[in-house]
Amino acid sequence: MGYDPENPMKDRITDIGPPHYEQFFPPVIKENYGKWLYHEIVQPGVLVHVSETGAECYTVRIGCARLISVDMVRDYCEIADKHCDGYLRFTTRNNVEFMVDSKDKVQPLLDDLAKNGQMPVGGTGAGVTNIVHTQGWVHCHTPATDASGVVKAVMDELFDYFTSMTLPAQVRVALACCLNMCGAVHCSDIAILGVHRKPPLIDHDVISSVCEIPLAIASCPLGAVKPAKGTTTTGEEVKSVTVTVERCMFCGNCYTMCPAMPLADPEGDGIAILVGGKISNARSAPKFSKLVIPFLPNTPPRWPETVAAVKNILEVYAKDANKYERVGEWAERIGWEKFFEKCNIPFTEKSIDDYRLAYDTWRTTTQFKYTSHIK
Amino acid sequence: MPKHDTPLLDQLESGPWPSFVSDLKRMAQKKDECWDILGQVELSYKDKITHWKHGGIVGVFGYGGGVIGRYSDVPTRFPGVAHFHTVRLNQPSSKFYSTAILRQICDMWERRGSGMTNFHGSTGDLVLLGTTTDQLEEIFWECTHDLGMDLGGSGGNLRTPSCCLGKARCEWSCYDTQAACHNITMTYQDELHRPAFPYKFKTKFSGCPNDCVAAIARSDFAVIGNWRDDIRIDQAAVKGYVNGDHAANGGAHSGRDWGKFDIQKEVIDLCPTGCMWMEGDALKIDNAECTRCMHCINVLPRALRPGKDQGASILIGAKAPILDGAQIATLVIPFCKMDPENEFEEYKDLLEKCWDWWMEHGKNRERIGESMQRIGLNNFLSIIEVEPIPQHVKEPRSNPYVFWKDEEVEGGFERDVKEFRKRHAM
């Protein structure tokens, strides 16, 4: 039985799709599907949902590293078997949720989670929940920084905001380790983004065998990659490309299309900080995160510059913003010039857009605030 | 006994947040390749650069995606990760699991892979990190035969759809996001497993405009729950909030003393359309002016609920920056029903119109949002047979450069310059 390499098509099953979700519902979820009336966060990390039938579902949310071993998953299972009838769920922000059907089951669950030491309860309401992130140096070929290590360092420092609800609103932090943004950080309250700063190298020895040169040329959004002859280390002239360096914006799309054009570099790579994005339509429309710190160096294992930058922005916001205001709503209300001043972040020309649609971000009014930037 | 010294990574074992380093070390006691992950990542921490090679095409018979080839560029030093492919498994809708299935997945992955995972990948898949090419068919066999699971998407195909938890545990979901996500995933298995698109295509299902799966920012085809009648009000509960009997915003602000709840300041004044007011103890809403932003409902969950005539808005074209810059999705269908009874027919009709056009006219590695920008929203709407309405724009254009068509202008474009000159000398 099992897979037979001699006969790979025998009894093959394909296109069955994911298992049906309903079989994984805890009884209280199944019985009250579509009947929920309201919810409340009874303490940080603990929610209660109340059904029109009177049933209650208590949810305990814990942070998770996302990069986890099967033994860690088994630890979660053990908790779920003991307290939650053998069911659990994961959130889109890599948290784990344990659900029980009565209030008296909450404390024993919390006690067991506390005993484990790797299962912090929190991530609800006006706090910092888990950081959505990408693979980084653990498993990706295009990163400009690590992901799991930076997240660990930042969350260690922001931990009290994970386990409490003291901020003006929820703050969504996200990390993407390159501009491809598998983590889609472009609409986050605070985005940590891996960036390259050196143009691609061109490996003439292999380019004609590992790349489709027309695709490499077409990959550049600014037309900086052009066809050219190249010389291999053995002196052979081959079809290759050249890069107009002053046109390169270091997006890395050429490397994605062509392995012979690597641009990662220990000094060139690092982290940019973008702030003020949001997804929810509540009050104001969804918005993009804006680049406020163009570059911080890669300083493993704990990236102190990045950690300090994120914490600074978070704490200035926490002090200054109104209740319910997201980071971007706060920055827009006080004005971005005030944002830079209050956060003590130097404004550089690199925060002025010069890509497509840049003009939409230029100020076309006499309305501005006097800050220390005006001498 | 550590196989490699990891002085840099060891510094990530302290601190209150769960440590992936401690977890890897624990797994390394059973799975030697986890030592090589630690060793190679330590080298990256020292060198400040990745040590994974570019790509490599691997997969299972008959599928064009779901497995991502991954090879170390220092295989002799870290032979356990020389070949270290990623397997994406399509997660069940909104990521509920039984411990039984999780334990089965864990056992399989400990036997056939590194034992390391991502719960979950950014798109939503359950990601299994690190196996060798010879294991791939075995893994696929066990997944499909024993676990009842299948691979997710990768490459130029329909990426694994995902959804919020919807009606399972939320009072605001305006349609059954889980049913929609599952049904649509099952309908388009071929598009999911066999890349035939110009580039990736993501669809995500959120139950209300709070958009917990970030559909509006992250999916080419975003379905966000919405309603078109009046917000339901329980005036007794409104009074309860005003009197301080219930915690506002579901208790989300209870960690700081923000003073007594003030419905005028915290709800009515923050309404973006100013369509709410108090008449005595009663909260009044001019629903015709409401844009359903969710703020008042978020703050007063016991008192306010979305209306009963529920469905969804469809927005198209979100993406991250590569290449033409990030895009938030554009509203195309203000309101439609998302009806399991008719198999989500309205959604599928529109989706297939978009695909038919994009597969023919989209350029290589062009997301549909970029194709839309290239041809213009007006042309795109005409292609997918949607009548243009003011809801499609924030404001009308401010330039007069209209691309009038020959047939739209009286007499057409064809004219005779000689006739013109008879009346207008040079």
C-alpha cells in the first residue's frame, strides 16, 4: 500500500481541495453558527461571544512564533485536548485560539498556558497583536533581512502592549523581508520592510544558461536592464545584460526573474520603516503605509535600531493620539510634519515620492504647520 | 550536544515572546536537519545575507504548483538542508482544526520532512518547511489518501483562497465567508493547481468592512461583506452603554482610564458622514447617508448590528508594490448577494469574466490590478460588462482628456480637409 514509484498514477487522488471546515468546529461553534449576538473582551487575550441561544463561547488567544515545530503544534494539541474538546484555530495574524463553552473553564486553561511559558495570552483590543511576517533567512532566496529574528526582537520589546490594552486603538505591525511583500505590509500601522540598496550584480558566466534574457530585461519597471554583450571569466563573449545604475530603484524584480542578477549584500541591505496604513474601513478609508525611515542597518541577532524605531513611534502615538485613532489617522490629523517632529525622526528627501503617482503626495495648499523643519 | 555553535541565535532564546530558536533546538534533538537549519541561519546572522539559492522547479505529477524548490548555497557545511523544499497545504476555511488532524499532519511531517512548519503562510496555506525531492510524491500520497488534504497554490495560478472566521464566531459577518471560500476553492481546483494565468491571483473573503483577512489590500478579487438596509438598533442596549453598564468597543480600551463613555464624542462625532444623533435617550441614524464604515457598530456591539439585507461588495486589483506600486482594491460591485443556494453564481460570473480577459490580455507577471491601470477603469468596466456609476470613483476626473470614440460623435471622425479649406483658407 502507499505510493508506488513504479506506478505513480495507480490509485492517484488529485484535486480534492481542503478538508471541509465544519468537521473542525468545536460543538459551541457548530451549534451557534450564524447566531452570535455580540462579543466582549473580558480581559486581554480573552473574548466572550454570546449567542441568541444564550450560549457563550470564551476564546483565549495566544501569540505564536509562526515558524514552529511539530512538537510545538503537539503542545497546542495537548492543551486543546485537555480543555477544548480537541479543537483549536489559528488566526490570520498567526495567533492560536482556544475556545471553551463556559466561564469556569477559562481559568484552568489560562493556568495551563501560563505553565508552558511559550504561550503568551494577549493580542486583543487596543494593543499590539502578533506581527504578520515572512520567511527571511530561514527559508527564502530574496530577503533583504531576516523575519523571525526581527519579529522576536520587536515582540520581546513590545510584549507589554501584547498583554495589555492601553493604546488609543489596535496597532498592526507587519514585517516583509523584501519588496515582494509576501507579508503585504503596505497597509499596516507600522511596517518593517527589508530593502536592498545596491544594484544587481551580473553573473556573465551563467546568465545565458539560467535566464531568459528578454524576461530579465522586461522585468525592470524602469527600463534599467538592457541587452549587452558580457565577458565570462574564461574570456568568452556571451549574450548578457547591463544595468543603468542611476535608474535602479533596488526592487529586486530582475533577480526574481533571473538568478544571475543577485542584489543582496551585507552592507547594502537593511530595513525601512513605513507607518500609518490601515485595512479596516472604520471611520476613514483603508490607507497605505508611508515611508518615514528609509534605512536602518541589519544588526542581528536583535536589530536594536529597528526595535528602538518601532517602539519610539508606538509610544509617541500612544501618548498623543485620541481614543480610537489609528496611527495613520493620528498622523493625518496632526499633519505629517508634526509626526516627524513629535517622533524626532529626521525628514529626508527619501520620504518624498518620486515614483509613479508621486504628485498625488505633494502638498498643494498653503495650509501647513510651523515645525522645527522651517528655519 | 549541539552540532553547530549558534552564539548569535542563542541570544534569541531569552525574552518573553515565544522563541523559534528554542523550538528549533528542541526539534533538533529528534531531527538532525533542524541543526543544519540553525547552523545555516547562524551563518546568515554572521554574514547578514541569505544562504538559500534561487528557486528550482520541483513538484508532484499533474500539478504546476504547491511545492517550492529550495536549495542551500552551502550544502557541504549543512547537508541536512541541501535540498529543503516547501510544501503548501490548502488550509481548511478560517483555520479551525481538530487535534486529530493536526497530530496526523505532525506525524507525517516528522517522518517525511524537517518537522518545521509555518502556521500559516501569508496567503493562508499551512506551510511545511523543508523536505527532499524524493519525499514529494510520498507526502502528496499521504496527504490525499490519509489526511484528506491537498496542495495549495503557487506561481501564476489561483492562490489558495482564504477567509475570516465569519458566522462561525462573529456577529457581523454579512455572508457565509467559510462556505464561500470552500465552495469557490473546490470549484476552481484546476485553476489552483495548474498555473495558466499571467501571474498570481488571490481572492479573499471578509464578512464585514472591518476586513479581518485584509482582502482590500491583499487580494486581486476581494469580497467584503456589506448590507443595504438599516442598521439594527437595540435602544435599551444604547442606554446601557450611555449609563456605563456595558464596556464600549467590546472592552477593547479597558487597559487605560479614558474617562466615562461619551456617546456624542466617541460615536456620533466620529461618524464619517455625520448621520447620527441623539433624541433624548434614543440613538437615531439617517441610514440613507450611512456608508457602513462599522465604527458605531464596533463601539456599541450590543446595541447595533448590520442590517438584515446582507451581501457583499466586490473590489478588484489589490497588490503589494512589485511592480507598479502597491494598490488597494477598487470598488467594482457595490452590492451583490453571496448566496450558497445558487453556488455563489454572481461572484463566479464576474470572476470568470475577469479571468477570460486577463488571461488573454494580461502581460507576463502583470497582476490584474496593473492590467486595469494600463487600460483604464472605464475600459475594464466595459469589458466585464459593468455599468459605470459614481460609486466607482472617489471623484470625477479633473482633466478633460476624454477618449471619445468615432461612433459617439455626430458625423463621426471622417472629414474632408478640402471641404474644410473651402471655408477656411490657410
